[in-house]
Amino acid sequence: MKRAHRTAHARIWTVLGIVLPLAFFAILALRQTPPADRPAVLIEAPAEGSGEEAAQ
């Protein structure tokens, strides 16, 4: 009886060890939005003459 229990236990943990990480990474992959769906972020250069030079 002990041998069957150990075999079943080893098989269950092996399956869980493979299925759980695969499910985790699949969920992460499905949650990501493609770059085309993200709004554009405008990065502007600082205006010339601003800062300490403009104060003088």
C-alpha cells in the first residue's frame, strides 16, 4: 500500500509542478496588451531659455 501511495504522490506533484507554472505564464502572457493598443506618450524637449539662464 505504501508503494502505491508514494507513486501517486510523485505523479500528482510532477503534474502540478508542470501545470501550475504553465498556467501562471499563460495568464501573464494573455494579460499583456500589444504596443499598438497603448496610448502614445509625448516626450517634449525643454523649452529654450528656461531655467537659470532665463532668470538673468
